[in-house]
Amino acid sequence: MKNITVIGTGYVGLVSGAGISDFGHAVSCVDIDESKIASLKNGDIPIYEQGLESLVKRNVVAKRLSFSSDVPNAIEAADVVFIAVGTPQDENGNADISAVLKVAETIGLSLNGYKVICTKSTVPIGTGRKVIEAIKENSDASVSFDYVSNPEFLREGAAVRDFTHPDRVVIGAESQKAFDFMKDVYHPLYVNETPVIHTNIETAEMIKYASNAFLALKISYINEIANVCEEVGADVFKVAQAMGLDGRISPKFLHPGPGYGGSCFPKDTKALASQAEAAGVPLKTIQGAIDANSHQHSRMVDKLRILLDGSFEGKTIAVLGLSFKPGTDDVRESPSISMITALLNESASVQAYDPVSNENMTKFFSNISYKNSVYDAVKDADAAVIMTDWNEFRSMDIPRIKSLMKTPIFLDTRNILNTSELEDTGIVYDNVGRKRRTDS
Ligand code: UDX
């Protein structure tokens, strides 16, 4: 059993801290945001993530998990310190690592004996060396530490399961002692024979970026194939299905849609492309994926405009789904944002509904009408657009929707509706890469 301190109680820090406490370690999750810590102590979980609340509760009751805003004290008590603070995107597309370096300074100042300092935040390659320097500059030379890069691969909506059942654990550690500490932290995963990849620091940092950028590339690829399918009369559903049966390709991340969003893919692809460019080895494939993604967002707007005979002016549009994907209330970089922005810019009014994200979207748009159900959202609408593949939208009562709408026009950017049913109900519809019906 180790004493662990996790600095940063955002998405990554909270899930990782709770997950590590569930592995049997004593974990202190700390944050300089005192109000956040106060609500966590109260049992309030600031994010919507399946399974997180019960995971936290279970480990708090077992006294393995605690919360504190006394960062220096928590560092002093720890064998392993995880850095899990944010690395937002700056105006040039680079990751801003100032919060990581500030934490490194605090760690240096609080270093009272050997510890493993481990970064979980997604950071540009080379950040580990800067963290080591910042700790050294602020600590007593007689106290030793090791640095480890241990990137996370948590999907929002499935983060708890991803933490406890990962496909692999990456440990960028350059001393055997540090590697052994990390093996101890992840002991239950060792027992389950989860593959552990032991690398140097830079390789671990690169694995995270290369993995996320590859998935983003895969999505942009199938989106572009879908767009071509529309022009040549092919069905992307079947294309993706058949491609996915090739073991070398795999069926995952081959679902065409309105373009990826969220807190990771948009930021990580840009950060990697920007770092590669600066290093003199531009990543043309990743730059292509980024461009294709932004084109895909605007292509959805164009599709809807075409369905409405070329203009949104004075029209009422039902936007179904606001989060960037189902299972989360996160709306960051959601394709629904570019859709709503275009609709408002072109003088449409928006009636939006999301099962869990209405409130979060009010931070972006206060001038749209938020509804409590699909049926309220489509009432008197000139068209409806599905932006998120929530299961609830798969089982909508299509005839009822048709009777509520002013004109029965649907854009299904997630390809979740049954095209035969739409056809039979007399709905004008379009989707991504499949058969469409654009005249009434
Ligand atoms: C991602 C990575 O999957 C995770 O490993 C990483 O550490 C954090 O970033 P996340 O952003 O939570 O996780 O979502 P993910 O499920 O990967 O989806 C990202 C975006 O791609 C969403 O907008 C989703 O709708 C879109 N997507 C995904 C598609 O459009 N098609 C697909 O086939 C898969």
C-alpha cells in the first residue's frame, strides 16, 4: 500500500484518484480550488460520469480516499504524487503547461524525502524534462525523486471502466525504483495481466498524442469516405462494416458523423501538429484530419441549409443533443456549438434538448430555448437536427414527431434513425453517407 497524492480534481484527477484508492492505496485528492474541495467533502461530484459517484463514496467510507486543499501538506505525506491539472490550448494551438509547471514548483518546495512524481495530464513531448528542472530548482539537492510519465486513456462516459480495465498501462520511467513504485500502484492490473509498456519519458508522452491523433485521423477518414459515398451512391454503413471486419482495420472509431469534439481530440491533434511543425517534421496526415474535421462541422450546417431550401432566416430549428458524445454532459468543442452558432448567425431560432447537457450549454448560448424533451423541442419546428447519438433518440416516436413539427425535415448527423421508417412516415431527411430523401 502506498500513500498517493493526486493534484487536480478535474476529470482525470478525480477518476484516477478514486480508481487508485479502489486498488487499495491511501489517496488524497487535492486542489487549490477550495470550493471544489468543500463540495467533494460533502459528497458532491462536480462531473457527470457513470460509476464515479459510487466509486468515490465507497472509498471515502473505507477511509482510503480523502480531499484536501492543503497541497504542500499532501505532497509531504505522499510516496507518489500524480500531476493531473489542466493543459488548455493557447491561442496558437499549443498546450499551455503553466499549471503543470506551477505544480512542479510546489512539489519542489514540499519535497521532504524520496518520492515518485508522475504526470497524468496530457503534455507536449519534452514537458517531463521541464517538470524535473522545475522540481530541482525549488528543492533541496539532498532530497531525491524520480519522474514518471503515465498518460491516461480515459474516455468520458466510460472513464471508470477504462481506468479499472485499461487496454494497456504506459509507464515512462527511467529508474527501476520508480518503475517498481508504479508497478505497486497498479498492482491489481498486474494480477489481471494488463499489458504494461515500459518506456523512457518522451516515448510515453508521445504514445498519448500518437494514440489520440490516430483515432481522430480514423474518424476524419471515415467522415470523408462518407461524404464521397453521398456523391457516388454508396452506403457508408456497409462500407464501414466491411472495412471493420478486416482485423487490421477494426470496426472501432469508424462511425461517420458531424466531426469529433470533446476536450481531447481537437486539442491534442492541434498540439501534436504544432509541436511537429516546430520540430521541422510537419504531420501532414494529422493536419489533414484537423482540416477535414472542421470542414465536417460546417458541412452539417450546409446540409441543413439545403434541406431548408437555402436559408435559415426566420426558421425554427430543433437541435437534439448538445454534448459532444452520449454519456457525458460535456459540451466542449461539441459539433452542436458550430451548428447553433451558424443557425443564430443566419437568423434562425433554436429549440434545443439534451438529456443532461442543457445547463452546460447555457454557458455558451443564453439566447436559445432549452426544452425538457424531444417532443417539446420539435414542436412547431421547421426542421430537426440530431447532433448527439443518445440512445433516447434512437427510440423516438417518429409519427408523433411528424405530427408536432411544422415541416417534417430531419438531419441525422449520427446516422441513428431508421431510414425506411423515415421514408414510410413521409419525412424529408439527410444523414452522413447514406441514402437521403431531400424532396417532400
Ligand atoms: C478520447 C480518447 O478516446 C481517450 O482515450 C482519451 O484519453 C481522451 O480522448 P473522449 O474525448 O472522451 O476520449 O471521447 P471518444 O469516445 O474518444 O470520442 C471523441 C469524439 O469522436 C466524439 O465527438 C465522438 O462523437 C467522435 N467519434 C468517435 C466519432 O465521430 N466517430 C467514432 O467512430 C468515434
